[in-house]
Amino acid sequence: MPMQIVIISCLTHIHPQVLPSTSDTGEAHGSYLLHLILVCVLKAPIVFAICITLLRINYKPERNPFFFFFLFLFFVVFIQSGKRKSDVQSNPSRLQSPAKQQRLSMPGFEESIILSDVKNTMTFVHARLNDQDKLSAFLKKKISDLEIDKRELVGVFGKTGAGKSSLINAIIKEKNLLPSGSVNACTSVMTKVEANTRSSKYEAEIEFITKEEWKDELWSFRQFLDNNENQEKEDDDDYRDAVEKLSALYREEWKEKSSENLMENKYFKEIPEFLQSRRKILRCESANELSAQFVKYTRSESKQGEGNEGKKWFWPLVKCVTVRVPNNPFLQHVTLVDLPGNGDCNKSRDQMWKGIVGDCSTVWIVTDINRAASEKEAWEILESVSSLIGNGGECQQIHFICTKSDLLDDSDDFSSADIHEQIVKRNNEAKKGVRKAFNNRTKIKKHFTDDSFKVFTVSSKEFLKGKHLSPDETEIPKLQRFLQELNDCHSETVNYVNGARGILSLIHGANSRGVDDKKAEVCAELERNMNLQLRNVNKEMEDTYTAFEKCLDDGVEKSKGSYGEKLKNFLYRGKKGGAFHKVLKCVVKNGGVYKPKKGTLINLNMKLASCLIDSIDDEFRKTFPNDSERGAFNGVIDTFSLNTDSLFKNYKNAELQLRFLKTEEEKIKAKLNRTMRKQKKRVYSSLIETIEDIMEEGYKKAAEFKGEGVLYNMRETITDHVHSKEAVFERAKNTMLEKLHSLMGKILETLEETMKESIECSFTTDGGSLPDVSTELEMVKKHYVKLVGTPDDETSLTGFADQVETAETWTQTGLPRGSAV
């Protein structure tokens, strides 16, 4: 486009004598020159060459001294055209369908304006509908159901010092938002970073645990410290954890106070919200100012420096901190969550942790590049959450992010070019090493394929300063583009506008009453199609149930044959006792789970349920895939159709009603898919939850033992309890099957009831009292066309224009029709 502007600008300033019109020759000559101008602008090299040839035949130097000037323009345009053609051939992603090209060229704010306009229109229509008849009530409900609120969660895991805060700051272009460097991270506090859609200020919302929960923790700390007063403490993670929390909040006073004294109000003067069970809100004009204010709720000072003697850090009382950033394009519909690796011993924090982790659509594992492939803690975190984010969650992608990729040993001895070369080489080797390590992690690969695992080597420092690496080489822009893709609400906008178009079509169709004589016939066809499709859905679900039952039966038999050995290996890992009695004590006190400050999560319930879980994992992943390309139950929900396209051909007068039914069909399928993504987590977790419930009584008995022989008594109590509950595995199997059956019944019931009601209201209800929406319908149609890039009369009822490929488009690309773009 800039080259076209230059050409036009130059030509408009040529002296009039260049284009003489006094003679036939001059007129011809001028005509050729005008063709030349046109072709320069339109970049048609073949026609342009013909014009040049004709021009040379009639060329007379004395009549056109600017001939070589035009020849030069041709040369420039030809080169530019060739360059663009080469660019297209080297980048197949540019070969998009017309619809997609139009969408990609549409600014995001224009889509938001369209969405806002359509929402306002539907609010107006909603207000005009009365509540006096069934159809109006039905339509008002459908308009209310149009509302969308897309929010993607990206979970960020990594040990302290891995560079998570610096990474997040760099990606969202807020250099000073999350504290880093001089303060130590507190791994028990979850920190959410999201957009502030209500204000132009930077905000932090602090949610506390309850007073009762802190009182229980204080009592546990005091009991633990008093009972282990004479024990070795340097290597005791639990001791260090208790001291760290108490010292952060009370400094040295906790050593001389009882747990009751430490609950006095004077210790919480700065945070009255904690005492009042309210959330604390901080608001600031800048990220730097906010960071300085909320750091005491998420971190501790690394060293006791001057001026910090009496300073308190409140993170032991904090459940979650939500940081809201104004006007940030990377967070429009995305929330980044800095997460602890193993949950928390506090039950409310642990429940929140499990819920957030299970809802993450993407997980980032952040670790230092120097030992990325062999970094024990990073891989342990990923393995410990793999089932929770995989079959038990919604995660579609894992990004293994190696930070500090700019750092090299002895870099002072190399030139800038050598440093760049070595960094790039080391980063490529790191990626290969991480990929190889992933392929060896069978526990993770049960839930995630090679395609869903990506490796990045990033440098926040180089991205900001650019001393040795270009911005793209730091790979921060790759992660930014990923967030922008998550933020893309185009499909949600299209769905909303298309749904609105369907509702308005129904209102307009009901008013026109052009299908009255065909109502019974169309309804009969639709009901026949619906019943056939419901039978297909039901059959697929029954086959799934049978497959689950077979897998779980196998898991029960394996569990019965192996649980004794599993118990023995777990309970007698410390043969002479040693420090293992402390670990086992923590396990039984916390319902079979121990979360050490460092090291692998210990979960006896998971060990007991492992055969059942292993038996169902493959079938579960096939039935409820997290990727959006293939729907649940082998895609039978996604293929459900009333076949409105074929009916449209036979019943032209019913076009508006059928269009509404098509949009309703798409809406209910999208709703059911969302429901299944949520409910399948409950089905999957039911195995471990049943084991937990059955084992609870045994853990409580074992936790009561004290004094001499405590280790022996705990071991015997747990073993006897499991032996007495041998039906535990059968119960776990039955619970999962019950929840699966309930989910299947709910899906069928919702699908049938929704479509039946839609058919009935579309064709069998009098619409005499409905408002005239012809103007609104035309406006929404135009918005829809602008969004999908296809004229309304060329759009199939089935779909979106991103799937439309015209013959002309593919002929121009030189690729076979249907080639990937």
C-alpha cells in the first residue's frame, strides 16, 4: 500500500504535457500511460508488460521525456509484487479464506463495538416482550441465556527463584508489578493476575483464611513445637515451616506466648479485615506503588535488614491475592495464577488450589535453564498435578518454560557475536533435553500427547534490554501471542450475534405466519430427526458405560491383589523407625496426605486407588478429551443435528424458524460441552474421594496414638482398617459408575427437553403479541456478515464462514483445494 501511494503521488504531480491530447498519437500515448498508472496501482505484472510493449511501439522521446521514469516505476512495482508473492509462498499461514482474512483485518475494538451494539439491541427487544404468553416468556429466557463471559486460566508453577514473577511482568509489560529479587516468595499464597475491567487503577484484593482456621493452625504449631523440643530441627521441614510462619507474623513474640494469646486483636490491628472476615482492597495509580503495598501479603524479607526489625508479614493469613491491571491487552479474558506446587495443609487453601488447578486450560512449568531437563522439583510438580490437570481437569497445553536463557558461564571471554551463538546453541540443546525428559515421564504422558507439550527458552532481562538477543529470540513474544490467542473472543462474539440473529428470526417468522399451513408437517420431520439423533447419543453413551465398567472391574481385581504389598511398602519404608514416624504422623493427621515443604507429595489414598485409576485413564481420556477438536463420547454430541439444512430446501417459508432452531442446536451443544468439562472432573475424582472417605476413620484412630510404640500402633491400625474394608475398591468403582450414569442421563434429558421446547415454541405457538423486529434483524444480520465475512444469502445454516473456501481463493494460491492454511 505505501508503494501505491508513492506512485499515485508522483503521477499526480507530472506536468500536463506528459499526457498530450491534441493528436491521435498523443491520445493513444496518454491512454497507454493511463493504463500504466492503473496497473502500477493494481500490481498486475502481465498486463503491465503488455502496456510497456505498446508504449514502446508508439514511443517518441520528444513527446514523452518521462518514459524512463515510468519504466523505473514498473521495475519497482514488479520487485514489490515478486517479494509479496515470495512472502506468501514462504508463509502458508497467510493463505487464509476470505472470511478469515476479513476477521483478522478487523480491529478488536470493532468486534467489541459490534458485540455491545447487539447486546443493547437484545436488551431493548427483551424489554418489549411481555410475560403474558408462553412464547414471549420463552424468548425472554433465550435472550438472557445469550450472555457470555469467557475467562481462561493459565496456571504458573515453579520453585522459588525460578523467575516466575519476572516472567509474568515481562509478558504483560508491567515491569514492576509482581515483587521479585530482594524478597522471598511465599509458596503457600496463590496470586492471580487479571484485567481490571471496572477501574483505571491498579488493584489488589486480599482474601484471608478464617480466624478459626488460623487458631487451629496455631494450636497445631504449638503442639508440634512442644512435642519436638529436643529433636533435631535443622533438617526438619515442618519445624522450619512453623517457625517461618510464626516469625513472619509475630516476630520473636510467639516463643513466649500460648496459642490463645497469639489470637489477641492487637496482633491484627493493621488488618481489621481479617478479624471481620472481609477482603482487603488496595488501590493505587501505578504498578510500582501497588507492588510495594501488597508485598507483605505474599512474601517475606530475605534477610533482617535495617528498618525491618518490627515489620510484619501477613502472608501466613492469606488465602489468595488477586492483582488487577488496567488497560492490559494480554489479560482481557485471561487470568494468570502463580500457584504453589503441592497445595497446602490448610484445608480452605488446599480446596481453592485444587479448584484453580483443575480449571486451568494451560499450565506453565517455570524453571532455570541450567538444569531444566534434570530439575527434580519442576518434574515432580508436573507429575504430582498431571492427573488433576489432565483427566481430572481441563488442561489442553503444558508449556515448559526455561528462564534466564541469556546467562552463560565465563561470558566475559567472548565477543558479542560469540555470546549470541552460544546462547542460541545452548537454548536449542535445552529444548531437546527437556523434550527427551518429557518422553521418559510415563505418568505425565498418560494424560498429555507430544503435541500438547511445548518448550520455551526465555529471558525477561534480554527482552527488556536486548543486549545479546533480539526480542523474538527471547521467546517472550511467543508467549504474548499465545495469550492474545486465548484472549481472542471472536468465536464467542460470533456465537452471541448468531444466537441473537436466531431469536430475532423466530420473532420475525412468528409475526409473518407464513408457515401456518405446514406447521404439523415440519414439526413431525423435526421430531423424527430429533428422536433418531437422541437414539444415537444414547447408544454411544451406553457403549461408554459398558467400557468403563469393564475397565473398572479389571482395576478392582488388581487392587485386591496388590493393596497389601502397597501398604507394606508405604508403611515400612523406614524399617527401624527413624524419622518416618513423624512423616506417618503427618499423613494420618491430614487424611492420608503429607505435603512437605520440599520433595515429593505423599498420598496414601492415591497409592490405594492407583490400580483403579490406571485401569480407567485411557478410556476416560478417550471419552472426555480436553482438546476442543474432538467432543466427548466420541463426538456424538457435536454431531447431533435436527438436519435443518435439508428441511430448509423443502420448506422455504419456514426459513426463519429453522434458522432459530439451528442456532439453538449449536447453543445447547456448546452448553453441554461446558457442562461435561466441569462434571467429568467430579466423575474422575470420585475414585480417590471414595477411598478418602472410607479411610478417614482409620486415619483418625491412628492419629490418636502417642508415646512409646506409636509407629507400630499407627501401622497396625491402618493395615487392619484397610483389611476390614476390602470392599473399598468395589465401592469406589460403583460410585464412579453412578456419577457417570447421572451425567449421561442429565445430558440426554437436557438435550431432549431443550430441543422439544424450541420446536414447540417455533411452530405451535401464536405470535400475535410479539413486537416488530424487522429493523433489528437486518442490523444484526449485517453485523453477522461483517464478523464472518460471508453474505447472508451465501451462508449455510450450519456454519461459520471460516470454513468457507471459494474456488477463486484457492486457485490464486496455487495450492490444492482444502490444503491446510
